[in-house]
Amino acid sequence: SPWPNYGEKPKTNTPEVKAWVKSIDWSKVPKLPIRHTDSPGDPPECPQKEVPEGDCWWTCSGCYAPDDVVDCPGKNDWGLTFDDGPEPGVTENYFSLLKEKNVTATFFVTGMKSTKAPWLLQETIDQGHHLASHTWSHSGLTTLTNEEIVAELKWTEKYIFDHTGYKIKYFRPPYGDIDNRVRAIARQLGFKTVIWSNEWDTQDWQLSENTITSKQIVGIFNSGLKSLPDRKKGVITLQHD
Ligand SMILES: [Zn+2]
């Protein structure tokens, strides 16, 4: 296969990645530290000392950049988003339910998962939904080198383009893990960063770890609904397929 391996970070010593890396003006990318993680692929551990404000490291200080997308413009808009697919046998169920409810959503897919079910990419578009990127291997991006970040974003873009003809524009960093180094790279590659609205992580990913019940998730959602009248903008909610 010409594509990076399933479950691995894409290699950086290939001609494709070298060309993508060359296309970037590295003088515009801040030299922030590569963040530490005990297990590669996982989100970083937050340091004991305070994170410099200029890093705007969401994971460890909750900082958003002015161009991060975290809300919907209209008060009554709902940005329904599903991460980590496509997942054959699950994603199709969402398609049916969404069609029944006449709702469209954004699916933030990973490149590696897409290689297991490439037909679901075109199907997402045919169903009227929006495809976006969730990187190739779902690693914490702030723990990666500059070259690895480029490879994560560009391989996913290329895979989706080759299988649908669409060039994706929006990306969501796995675990929301982003700082100003990652942002500077993503911007130059033409991506807009999407996180999710404060307090609208449904925690549904914990279902697979049995650390939450579906009833509790509905409870989180319903308590969020109570805060809606106080919000000036619509919410982007985080779910998983
Ligand atoms: Zn994810």
C-alpha cells in the first residue's frame, strides 16, 4: 500500500513528506518544545509549572487562538460532530438516524481508519454530511516533531482527496491537543482548527472503557441544554462513531 501503516505515525523520510515539509515557511513556526508523553500516541502530560501564555496550549491551559473554531455563529445553530471514524457497522447507523431526523453533521475521520472503510468517505458526502480531518494516527500533535505533524495532516488530506475528490479544509486535533506551533503548521497547510464548545464534550468515548453509562452521557447533554439560553453563540458538540 502507498499509504502509511495502520496504527502508526506516518514516516517522515519519504519523498512525499519531504516535499510537503519544504512547502512551509519555517520562520513563521514558533520554536516551542515538543511536549512529553509517557506513552507515544497518547496526549501529553501537563507540566508542573505554568504554561507560558504565548504557547496557547489548549490541553494544559485551556487557551483558544482567535481563529480556533469553538462555537457556531448563530445562537440556535448546532454543530454536531463525530470523531474517530469511519467505523463500519457504526457510522452507517448514524447515517440512518441523522437522515430520519433530517440533521447533518461533521465527521472528523482519521486517515488510518479510513483505509479500513474507504467507501464510507464518499458515503458521508453522499448523505449530505461534512467530512473533516482528525489526522492520520490520532496522536497528540504537540508531542510530535514538526515533520511528523506535517505528515499527519497531509497524508489524511491526500487520502480523502484521492477517495472523494474533496480537499478538506477543517481539522480537529486529537484530544484537542494543540498549541501555537501546531497551529502555525496547520495554518500554512491551509487548515482551519476546530475544537468543541466549552463543556460540550459528551464524554461518550468512555463508553468503550465502561467508565460511563449511556444514561450519564444523556445527563451531561441535558444539563448542557439548560445553559443554552445564556449563550450568545451556538454550540459545537463532541461525539464519536
Ligand atoms: Zn479523537
